[in-house]
Amino acid sequence: MRIRIITLFPEMFDGPFGTSIVSRAVRDGLVEITTHQLRDYTTDRHRTVDDEPYGGGAGMVMKPAPLADAVDDLKINARDAGEPEPRVILLSPQGRRFDQATAMELAARDSLILVCGRYEGVDERFIDASVDEEISIGDYVLSGGEPAAIVLVDALTRLIPGVLGSEESAPSDSFASGLGGRLQGPVYTRPAEWDGRHVPEILLSGDHARLERWRQEQSEARTRERRPDLMEPQTPKSRTRDHQAGDGDTGQ
């Protein structure tokens, strides 16, 4: 998988992507992540990427031309590398809510372009012309799309075959298909007794069939207690677009 990130702050990705699972995935050649400075696609000597909003209002709006030029250039790079057409994703609070199903969908792709917005928003014309989908990591506003891009990349990278040490890890995570989209139940490790608290006896039984039933029961009970909304079928609010109108403010 190849992930290209358009950002005003490439240095924000050095720490998160230089350690742990994402770093190992890059080292092992399972994913390639590159950051691209948006100011490199400006044409004026001040390297301007934003301007005042038409009609007045607070803040600044990201200009469409540098963003579109960046996306076009990265698409050419992808074609030259023999990759499929990248899916262009704008991290935006206006977007489809990111969840495990979305992570699985994106992890199956070969090529992504992530656009990190800043300021008050992104000129709508760029979104209409160049963005395939807007994605939000939650109902709150960030200072920019970079933290959201880090979350997205981490979540989908661990789903790529060969990234995790155990192929059984991802399906047993909370929200994963192996749990039917429910929360993971409680987990324990050695010692069997700590501070007067004991590991449930069934975990020491060695009865795999009973253990599996217990884990499913615990998963269901915990989900009903903490996230009852996950027990009911949900109709996702989609912000997937085939170059149709959408919302332009930016933050995640």
C-alpha cells in the first residue's frame, strides 16, 4: 500500500510514523508513507496557501489551486509507478464518521492520497473537483487534518496482512468483524492472582469451546453496558462523493 499525505506540517508525522507498528510496516515494505509539503505547489514568492473568505467571516480559507496541483502531481506519480488511481480523502469534520469498517475498506486499497486541511476550511471548488471522499474521526474540531490522518493511517495499517505479529489480533479487536462489530471483552495475563483479585476460573480451564462462548458473552455484555448503540443496525452517514457538492470547513 502507498499512502501520500498533503500537509503544511510534514514534521508532525515523524514521531508517530517513526515508531511501533507503522514504523515496522514501513521497514518491512508493507506500506509506504510519504508526506508532501503543500507550499511546494504554490507559485508566488510568499508561498501563499490561504486567503480571506468571500462574503466575509472569521479566519482564512485554503486556496484551491495549490491543493489541486498537489493532488494532480501525486496522481501522476502514482500512474508512473504503475499504481491504481489513488483515492483522494480530505480529513474533515464534515465527512463520513471513521470506523473499523471504513478502516477495513481503505486497507484493501493500493493507493491513497490524504489531504490535511487547516484554517477555517478548504475552498469548495477544490473539494468538488478533486476529492473522492471526506472522512471525520469524530464530532469535534481539530486545528488541522494531521492528527486525524495519523489516526486513520495507524488504524488501517494494522489491518494489512503481515503487519501484526499474530494474524488473530486484528479480528479480535473491539469493533472488528470477529466480534460482530462489538467491543472486546475483558482480558487478563499473569499472575493468576493480583492484589486479591483473581483471573476468572474459566480462563484457566483449557476448555476452548467454553472459552470462546465466554468471550462472546463478555463482549456482548460489555457492549450492551458501554455502547448499546453498537447492538442495533446502523445506517452510516456517508460523505463519499463522486465529485458532487460537499462541505468545506476543515479540522479533521
